[in-house]
Amino acid sequence: MSRDTLLVIVVGIAVINGMINAPAHLLMLSTASGWYPASLLPLTPTLLQYFSSLIISTGTLMISGIPAAIFERINGQEEATSGSMRVWIAAAAALTMPALLNLT
């Protein structure tokens, strides 16, 4: 698979985690006064849910990229390869797994 396809898979996994990760949503909702731009946007449940999902998805992308970056540095790679992208997918899937297990 190409790197672009693998990147789309990583982003898809992160979006799934942002949509269904209930414990992370509870954390985001309880700390909303610290991160929500209430002076710019009205505080509605829909916007609060949207922004918390966006933050969780972005955090999943960032945190799951750390093992891929370490993998690249250990192997002396200058840019991302399909191997490091697969490490990124595995890390994102590992972060999403608890959310998927809570669905049942």
C-alpha cells in the first residue's frame, strides 16, 4: 500500500476513537471550561461534543505518532516509509481498542 493510503487509515482510526471514546469524552467535558472558546462561540452541547471529538482525534494522531517516530530514528530513516506508517497504524489501533471494547 502507498503511504497516502496508510495515512488515510491512521486518520480514520483516530476519527473513530474521537467519536466513540466515552471515557475521554467525559474528561473533555469536565475540563471544558479550560479549553472551550466560550467568548467566541456559544456553549451548546453540539459544539462541545464536536470540539471534544476533534481534540480526542488529534490527540490520538499525535500520541500514536510517537512510536512511529522512534521507529524511524532507530532505523536511521530520513522520512516516513510504509513500515513506520504501519507502526503508526498499530499504535493508533492500540489507543482505539479500549473505546471499541466499551461498545459492547
